[in-house]
Amino acid sequence: MEQIKKLKGLRCRGEINHEDIIHDSVGFVVNNAIDKDKRELYNATQGRWKCSIRKVKSVDLVFSLYRGIIVGIWLPEKWNESEVEGRVYFEGVACEDKEILDRYLYKKVPKAYSVVRYYGNLKNR
């Protein structure tokens, strides 16, 4: 409950364009998992996402996207196929790299209609 209050009250630190995201990364929209399911941020982001395991295995960063803002950054250590065909999840740790956090955390990303969003060189693959 405390996490939801914090997320709803956070202030965006500016906008970021696709060209500004220099790391190969994937962003997962966690709005429903946070608001409706009351899941913790890592658990909500780890999820069971419908995407290509081949594609996500090459990412450097995983973003938690809440209402269009990057609210969490994770370093994926392992990608797994879910028991549900075509869905994947990751195991990882929170990013603590100050340069990465300063570049991306609490920045608003361009609007998109997918709950899985690719950035960096992955965007065009």
C-alpha cells in the first residue's frame, strides 16, 4: 500500500526520447499489477510477458513503466520461459549504477500502446 502511494505521488524528472535510450532494454507496463493486484514493483515487473525470449535475452536493462514513467530499473540475470506458452519472465537485481539511474529513472517515455516496449537497438529488430 505504501508503495502505491509513493508511485502515485512521484514527480517525473523530464522526458526521454527513443534516441536517448542508449542501452538495449525492454520496458514492461506494470500499471494493473500495481493498482489492481497490489504487487510489489519487482514482482510486477518480473511478470509473465508475451514476448520473444530470443529478443529479451539480449537486453542490458529492464524498465518498470508506471503510467508512462520509468519507476524501476533492473539488471536481468536470467530469462525463463513461463509455463504458459509464449510468455517469459526474468530473474534479476535492482540497478544501482548511478549513471544509469540518473539517465533513466523517473523519466517519462514516449507513448506506446503495447505493454512490452523495446528500446535501444532492439526497437528496430
